[in-house]
Amino acid sequence: MKKKAFSKLKSIFTGVTRSARKEEKSRLTSQRVQMMYENFREILTLNDSTLQLISEVEDRLSGKVAFSFNLIAERIHRAVMDVFMMVKSLDQLAPGKYSDLYDSLRRIKKIVESGMPIQRESLTGSMIMPLSHIKADDTLLVGAKMANLGEVKNVLGMVVPEGFAITTVAFNRFLNQGELRNKTEKLEELLETSGPRVTASACREIQQIMISSLMPPELEKGMEKAFSEIIGGDDALVAVRSSGVAEDKAASHAGLFYTELNVGKGWLFESYRWVLASAFGIGPMQYRMKYGLTSEDAQMAVGILKMIEPQFSGVIFSRSFENPAEDKIIISITIGLTNPAQTIKKRTEELVVTPGKENEIGHSLLTPLTPQQIRNLCQAARNIERHFGTAQDIEYVIDTTGQLYIMQCRPMGGLKSEETKKPQQFETEIEPIIVGGSTACAGIGVGAVYQIQNDGDLERFPEGGILVAKHSSPKYAQVMGHCAAIITDEGSPIGHMGILAREFGIPTIVGLHGAFNTLYNGRTITVDASSLKIYDGRIIDIDNLPAKPTVLRSSPAIRKLHQIAESVTPLHLIDTASTEFAPLFCKSLHDITRYVHEKVFEEMFYLGDRVALNQPDTLRLKGKLPYELLILNVGGGIIDEANLSQGLDINDVLSIPMKAFLNGLLDQRIIWDKPRAISAKGFVSVMGEGLAGPPPEAKGVGRISFAIISDKYMNFSTKAGYHFNTVDTYCGKSINKNYIHFRFEGGAANETRRQRRCKFLSAVLEALNFKVQCRDDILVGRLEKYERDYIASRLIELGRLTLCARQMDMLMDSDKSPEIFAKAFLEGRMENF
């Protein structure tokens, strides 16, 4: 008796334990699915922001707009971290499966960081450098002006004033005090984002702080020592001159920085601070951005030069501005000191001299220079020009003893080259045939339309054709080299194709609805991607197209950005079916982003299947439904006030994709609750397959359908009627996140009939703009990067199609059946199903 009681108690306890274990397993599965969805959603968000960053980088590389290199470099740095989080989230979705991505990202990150702005806080070196030790290679340390002057003295052997440079090491030491460093580096970002008016106020504030800041003690001691040893006694006077790292190069900065003459030892520190502060005026800030200079180019060294008592001073231009090829030298001469800052202008004479014919000049009425003095100036100009390899702008002084001093030299700017034909502006009174869309790459293209509907069309793409397609695709990169323009009905400027189009410089319009149906093959058109207009015919000569701006294309900012961008923007992983679509072949952030984006869809696609196996705590959807449907809500998929004690009412569903899918699934025109009329051949086929194949339960037939939903996401998975069907979709406001992936396989009839059903599904889906792949009786359809309303409309059709496709293999009596039923579905004749 006791034994029976014990056995009964044991069975009860075991049952309770099993039930508890089952509940715990259900709870853990729900948590796992919730975590997977959060990782998935984060990947979509980070993918969107990374593609936006890539678009911004491509835009700046075009050289069409001025930008802050530090700001874009900071964004790239953040993008590296975003891509790392994408890789990490994918790894959490499928632990260990994609671990090779970490190695690829580590390799790319190292290259990217090598091109990032120098951390100038770590720069070391002397804060004071005598002019006698300076040469042209010392530009980064002493600035271009002092480096050139040191080269003239120490290599060419010409006479220059005694002096020394206060180096960029001192400049950076000065900025490292307090918050000066952070404040000055924010000015570039402020100028790009808020404009000059707001930035000017910030510049004045920072300049005032710099002028009133204390000097580093070691710098003060170094300046005092150099002044005494190199310049002379306490009564000596000096010129305190700017010597920016980028000054006196192609971008001369002429007149932008502060210079003070006749400075005594007691005013040396104050004058130094004024020169440093002048580097951060609104004028220099705008100038640097216009010429694509970086914050490294804003570094300011300062030249301290002993004042020379002049008899004559002036400027020599080693070439004529109007005709640089002509052997002429322009010499300006002023009695005394040339000083543009003086309020009273001194009389200046300009001489045009042909080298070798200095005697023909004679004595000037204003400045009694001898032919030998003119000859000396010409010889100095030609020697300096020859040494530096370009026409030179040279400042000189001749003192009271007749000694010639070179005070400064820099490349001449503004030289005129041979006149080229000026392109005409594109203006026309002709009405465009289509207007709209979004510019992915600005420009104008002329050519014949060639429509792309499949991969085979790409192989036949003609030279100079205009690619027209229903949707954008990175595969079009293979024809961009001989493409005049690109137009797509759908797509995003920051999508993969838009980025490639900018890389190739192909005028591109995306999102121009109806273009595919309007622009037929062979039609010659003119595409103005800049103004989003398309004209019939060839209405402009290619040679007369507006010239593209080139001011920034060879600038330091562009060069530095190019160095980084090689590991950021290019897309090498284009074909997902290629063996090279793998982590090992990821060479850029774009590649990793593309790879993760593709693989996360694969992982989410079978999510419903895994949920069904583990049976989490789900809600049964109430109502007359063709399937018993259990729903797992992972965030915002149902209303908060829903009464869930008896299950989930259809009206309680908030999920945008689920509501759309149910709209189609519950189409009252489709009679699903009565036996389908089938042919005798179809019935025999089903019976034959049923006897020959494994039993239904072995295939999972008749299992409950599952849907995982959020406010914007749905994964619907069902196994019923011998077929397997999955719909995975995201439907939100961001076009780059939106997609539908559809999979259908299996059936009860023989292989031929199942394949015919695949052809039916393929015909319908292609008509709905899905990209479709079929293999035997397995079909996969993809629709990506469309607006929310369009995605929702296609989900309604998929709901109908999912229901109509049930047992259709038994209706596929002939090879014409797929076409007949596809036409009926697309025409809305649901009574046929």
C-alpha cells in the first residue's frame, strides 16, 4: 500500500517537475527570441547610419563642397565602432558562426586609424629653432614661411635677417593649456554645421582667451634666451611674423594672419600670443575650409626676425601673371620699408625687367637703383624660382649699405594659363518628359535607354547607354564604366548602388517612379541628375556641359580622406552567390556592413522554425483562420490594453506588417474552408507521393503556424498541406531597413507539379517586383529598400498568395497552368483559387 502511494506521489511530482521545466524552457526561449530581435533591430539601425556615413564620405571626396576633415574623421571613427557592434550583434545571433569578421574588421580598423588626425598632444621636439638650422624639410615644425627662408639662407646661401622660429611644438604646448585645444578644434565643426555668423562669435571668444592666457614657463625662458643670443641686446627690435604650416604654399593665406613690426623684448610674449590667436579668426577658418586644409594645417609657428633698416624694399614676381611663359620679372620698389599695414601709403614704382637686359632700364626716376642692383634682384628671383621649381613671390629689403636681404618667398598664386573653352550653362525651354526622384550622383548624361530586368541584360549593356531599371542594385557596378547615366524607379541615394555611382561619377537618379514604364529601350534621352529632369532626345552637346569644380580635389583634406576612404567606402562584396562573399574578402567597412546585412536576414529567416521547435509562451490568435496561429510579441506588436486571457483578437494586433499580411490572408474572396476542386491526375499524383514518401508527421505537416511580431517586424512560419512557407519582413519609415523575404517549398504532388507551382509563384512575385530564385520546388523571393506603404501593399498580396498556393500543385496539370493561374491572381480573380 505504501509502495503504491509512493509511486503515485512520485508520478505527480515528476509531472509537476516536467511542467515546470517546460515552462522554464518556454520562458528562456521567449527571452532568447526577444534578444535576437533586439540584435537584429540594432543591426538594421547601425547599417542605416553606416551607409549614411559612406554617402557623406563619397560626397566630400567629390570635391564639390568644403568640409571639416576632423569632423568627417570623427564620424568615420564612430562608424568603425558601429560596424563592430554590427559584427557583435550578428555573433550573438549565431555564436561562433561569423567570428572571422572580427579579424577582418581589426585589419581594416588599423588602416583607417593610420590616416586619422595626428594626436598633437604627443608631438615632441624643440620649441625654439635658430634660423641657421632650418631647411625646407622643417615645414611641419617651423611653418612654411620660416622653412623657405631657412632654405634660402642655408642651401642657396643668400642673405636673410638673423632670427629664430618658435615652433609648432610650442604652439601645441600653448593650446594644451586649459580647454583651448578642445575649443579651437570645435571651430571647424561649428563652421560646417552652423555657418560663418555663429562661428565668428565663437572665434572672437577663443581669440580673447588666447591673448590673455599665460605662457608656458619653459617657452618664456626659451624665447628670452634665443632673443639674447641670436637677436642681440634688450634694445634690439624684431618683426614677429606668422609662419603657418600651410602658409605660403599654393594656399598663401596672404594678409590673413597677424604680423607686428618693431617689437621690443618687453612686448615679445604679447605679440606672440596675438599671432597665434590670428590663426583662429573667422577669415582664416573659412579660407582653410575653402581650400580643403585640415586642422593640422592650422598649426602656427612664429618667426622672430631682426629688423633691417631699409633703403629700399619691395616684392619681386619671378613671372608675369598675364603670361608666365614670357621671360619677364616684375619688381616693385618702395623707398624705406614696405608695410601694407601703414595708413599712409608710400610711393611705389613697378619695373618689368627682361633678364640680361637690366642695363636698358636705366635709373628709375623714383628709386635710383643701379643696373647692378636690378641685376642682383633678377638673379635672386631666378635662383629661388629654379630651386623651388615654381614661379615665386619674393619679399626683399636693400639696407642702407646696399646689402640685399631676402625676407620671404612663396609660390605665386593666380597665374593665368592658356584660355580654354568655357562651358555653357545648361539652360533650355524644352519641357522635360519626367521630373522627380532623388539625386544619387549629380551630373548630366546623354544616351540611349537600355532597360535592365535580369542579370543577362547586364551582359549585353551597350557602351554609352543609360541604364534604366525598376530598382537599384550594386550589381550595376559591372557596367558603370561605360554607362552615361542611371535611372531607377526605386532606391535610395545612400544605398549601395548610389555609393557606387558616386564612386564612378555616373549621373544617377533614384526613386523616380514610373520611369521604367515610360523610358523604353533605344529611346535617346538627356538626363540632368542635378535638377532631377529627363528630356526627350539629345538636347545638349557633351563638350558644352558645365565644368565640374576641382578646387578641393587635390587639397590636403581630400588627400587625407582618400587615404582613409579606401578602407571605408568601396564595395567589393557584390554578388552574394560568389565564393568571395566571405569575411576573408572584406576590405572595407562597406564590405563588412554588406556582409552582416545579408547574413542577418539568413539568421532571422528561420527564426520562426526555431521558435516552433521550442514552443515558447505565445498567444493564440482568435478568429476564423486558415491556420492555427500562435504569436510571440517582441515589442509593440499588440495594443497594451488587450485582454489576453482568452487569446489574442485580430483587432488587438498593432504590427504594421502583420496587419497587412492578415489583410491578405483573410481575403473573403478566397474560399479556404472547403475542399479544393482537383483533377483526377492531381489526386493520383498526391496519392502516389503519399504512399512513396515519408509519412506527413515526418515532414512536420499540420504543425501550428508561428508569427514573431513587433511594431515593424514580422516572421511568419507555417508548415501545412505538405508545404513549408516563411515570410520575414521589416516595414518601417526607413527605406534602407525595409524588406520582405519569402520562401516556399514542398508539396503533396509529384516533383513536376511542385516545380510548376514554383513557376506560378515566381511569375506572380516577379510581377510584384520581387527578385526570385527557384531551385527544383524551392522558391525564394526578395524585395528590399522600398517605402513602408509599398512594403505593406506587397505583404497584403503575400497573404493572399500564401493562401492561394495551398494544394495548388494538384492543379498544375500542364506546363501552361502556371501562366494561367498567375494571370488570374494578378487580375484579382480569386474565385479561381
